[in-house]
Amino acid sequence: MNYYKQISTIILIYITLFQSSVTTFSFAQSDSTDFGKSPIIVEAESAVSGSNLLTQEDGDVTYITTKSNYTGQDHPMDASCVARYTVEFEDAGSYNLFVRVRVGPGSFDDDSFFYGIGFGEKNVNVGADWHLVNGLATAGFTDHDTYVDGPGSAGTNVWKWINITKNAYQSSAGLPFSVSADNLSQTFQIGSRENGLDFDKIAFGRADLYYTVNDLDNGLPGSTTMGDSTYVYPGPPLAEGQTKFLGCSWSSNIDLNFANYWNQLTPGNMGKWESVGRAPDTSQWNWSSLDFAYNYAKDNNLLFKNHTLIWGEQQPDWINGLDSTEQIYYIETWIRMVGERYPDMDMIDVVNEPLPDHNPPDGVVGSANYKDALGGDGTTGWDWVIKSFELARQYMPNTDLILNDYSIINSNSNTSTFLQIINLLKDRGLIDGIGVQGHRFEFENTLTNTLKYNLDRLADTGLPIYISEMDLGNIGNTGTPDDEQQLQLYEKIFPILWEHPGVKGITLWGYREGSMWQETCFLIRYNGTWRPAMDWLAQYLQEYLTDVSETEYSLPAEYSLGQNYPNPFNPTTHIQYSIANTTKVTLKVFDVLGREIQELVNEVKLPGHHTATFDGQKLSSGIYFYSLQAGSFSETKKLILLK
């Protein structure tokens, strides 16, 4: 474009701005070799805005925000909440939508909005015209050279870029926007929803290119790859040939290399009720992202472990306003529809995080309030969990049902509570597996003996254990990602889990940079290269020789009493013992004079491998003895308390 054409274009834009009721923005002039590669940047405050939208300033940033909060799921409240733009494109093609936003102090109460599906004028009262984006509180990117591609993990009260098109933020991923050569001028609309979400800029970037934060900040051309080169691992999956699976959570339908790495898939947010059931009208429920994940798993012969049916967090807001009769109707409808739509699911987390002070649906601290509709505590203390599993068994008869929670094997007391629920379900034939979340905050500072001890306790049920949400990175997940720290944690923790006979599979909670909840825990960089922990993991699994006739977790053939560990200890130690037949068992601790110090076990025990814990906190350093009596079997061993 020559100088005179530039002047003409500027004059034309000026006239259009003056005459039109819609603010128009056009693309900045670029070098011919970069024609069409730069993003089209639109200042959010330039819109023709409804009366419910305000223009404000924060330093050198001018932005728009909304006056009032709105909880609708399908479309903006009314025309007063809509901002309308005319966007001038330089070239035809497919474009992704990006926004630069700031989530307010309300976090997940300040992080949602609507945008029009495709270009053109939208009907503010028609849900099919609008796409809901929700869950931006922990999404997006701020670092200068970071590619804005995956979900991201930036927090609140910061200006950040978010790739709206490629990611399913508690909803479903959108489709790229199409621009034809004969219509380079397009109308685009957004609608406000929560009054703590501020908009600085909107951008459209070519769908076949990658843009960094700096590119979007400054309108610079995108790249054909993320970094100098993008490495694509050709496979096979890391755990191929093993008797257990190594899987990963699925974050979006752009990760079509997923099956090269993993042999099991768990959908992330897209499997949760809030993501699907955005309104009471079930005909409007959006299954598209979950469908894609399920079909991808089946097409690639991956185990599909769905997540999750009942969870206090991320449930539909509208269910809280219903009475118990209506709530149980919708709960059963949700479970039935999942079972009917995905009949070949291998596994599903039926109830997620049921422990007190975790995330039961008890209406506490913003959680869903339908626990009583499922029976509340009831006579067992866990009737609501039992009812959830009964419904799942009814509508998913061919799917393994799993109970899932966090901070289990790193906590003796939580494992005990978890076992209470598991045994209630097991007695009723309602549970097929145990889900143990494996986030870095559960493992990074926990003694390995504690992990082993509680894995043993769970394995005593005879149910398979699945490590469901594993990630390891920096201690505290702070600072620049530390390759050496992550490697040390993988070398320490992963073998304990993988080599335990009761563990039948591990699911990582993401693996790509920029797409993980715990942002320092990624294993693969933006350009596809592996961090040292990923190199180690692949080598470990290759060298780990799994006997094809690996002994299943079986009942012991004889009685035995193991040596306590650790020994010496301070102040607690664990004592393992094996029972061959159902019998009365006593396990006692004595001092050197033969005086009984503590009775650890005095009850009838079923056949199996068992563990007891001895706490010597109130005792003096010294030598003590522990003695097992099981039927006619008796054995005594020595332990040392060293303070």
C-alpha cells in the first residue's frame, strides 16, 4: 500500500468513525512479508456500549466494566450489558479471539462474560446467539514472551491475555471466527455478566499462528510455531506394555498429540456438571467438549475415566434455588444423561472430595447445597454419598465407579475417614475403585513412609487404587520453574506410587506448559521439548520391567509380623502384619520390663495385609517390644524410640 492509499484509508476511517454509531478499528500497516499476520487490536472502551457498561481508568489503562452482577447462563441480561464493535480485517481467513482482562478480588465471582457466536448482530434474548465464558480467575498469561495458547494460570487483580477460542473455560471451546475476502468489515459483540471483570483490549489473531503476550500488547506478527521449533513426540505412549495405565487430563480439543504420550484420558472441567448444564432446560445443555474428549479417547483406544458427577464445587448455580424434590430430580437426570450418552465409559469419579471441609455439596462457602436432597448424613453419616453411587450404578451398570478425594495418603486421619466411606460403599457393592488425588502440595513435603503406609491401608480393601490428579513442580508452586527440583520430586515420589501393587493407574493433571492448574508442574515446554523430569519418566518406565504374570494384590498364605518402619523412630512408626484367616487379633506394645504400654489392635480381622501406627510422643527414648497374637500365631519384635 503506497503513501496516498494510506492517507485515503485514514480519511475513510475518520469519516466512518464520525458518521457511524459503531466504533471501527483497523489493522496497523505492516511489512508486506507479514501481511495479515499481526493481530487486529481493539480497545475495549471504543465500543458503542449499553448503559450498564462504564469506562474507567487505571494508570495508563482505560477499560470498560459493568455496573451490576448477573447470573444468567445463556445470554446477557439485556441490551444495556452489550458492547458492540466494527472490526476491519486486512485479510480473509480464520481468526481466534483473545481478550486482555482483569479479574477482580471476587475471583470466581468476577470472571465470566458472554460473546457473540460468530460475527454479526446478536439477539440479546436468544441463548443460541451467545457463548458463555466462565472460570477466568485462574486463566491467562502475563509474561512478556509467553505464548497465549493454552488455558494459562494467571490469577486475579492482574491484566492478562486469554485465548478465548481455543480453551473451554467451564464451558466448551469456541470455534474460530471466519472472515471472507468480500466482507473484511465485521460486527462483533460482547456481553457483561459479573461486575468484577474489566476489559482493556480485544484482539483477533490468525488461527494458524501463535501469539505471545508481547505480540498482542504491541500488534506484532504471530509465529507459525511456538518458539524456534516445535518438537512433536511420535509415540508410543510412555506406559505402553505396562499392566497399569499412565494417563493425563484432557484440557482442550487442540491437543491431538495426546494419544502419543498417554493411554488413559480424563476430561478436565468439561466433564463437570456446571460445564454442561448451564440452565435448567436440559435441551440447552452443552455436551460438545465432553463429546469430543470421549470420542477422541475411544477413537484412539484410550481408557476413558470421566470426572465428575457429584462435587460441591463447579455445580450449576441454578440448582441452589430449587427445593429438595426438584434438586434430586435434576441430579438423577444429570447422572442418567451421562450414562446414556457415554455407555462405554471405563470409569467415572462418582463423588469428588466428600470429606468434611473439602468440597461436599453442603452449601458451605459457595458450594452447591443439594446434600440433603441426596439424603444428607442419614444413619450412616454418609447417606448422600451412598445415594449418589446407587444412582450411578443404576444408570452406569458397565462403568467402574470411583470415590475421589485429595490429601488422603499424606494424612493418616483423612485416610481413616476415607476408608469409612469406602467400606460403606463396598459393603453395598457400589464401589469399584479408589481415587487418590496426587497434587504437588500433597506429596512434596510428606514422608515417603506415610505415603506407603496409607497406600497399604487402602489396598487392604482389595479395591484398585488410582492416583487421579498428579502434578509435581516447584515446592510451593512459586518462582521460576525449577527443572532440578521437579526432577528430584519425580525420582522420589513416582516410583512409590507406580511400584505399589495396589496402584493400577496414574493420571497426571496436565503436562503442557501454560495449560496446568499448578503452573510450575508442566513436563513439556511450549515448543514441545521435554523437561528433565519427562526425560526421566520416559526412561524409568522403559526400564521398569513388568512381569506379564505380575502377582495381583493377593491375600496372604500365612501369618507374619513385619519389622516396624522407620526404626529407630520419633515419634511415630508403622507396624505391618499379615492375617491368613479371619481371626481375633491383638497387637500390643511393651516396655523392657514387660509392662503393657499400649494396645494397638484388639478385634477380629479379615484376611489381608494390615498396618497399625504406634505413637511414642509421650514416652521416653529407649527399647520397646511389640507382640502380635492371631489365633495360635504369636510373634514379638523390638523397636527403638530415639528422641
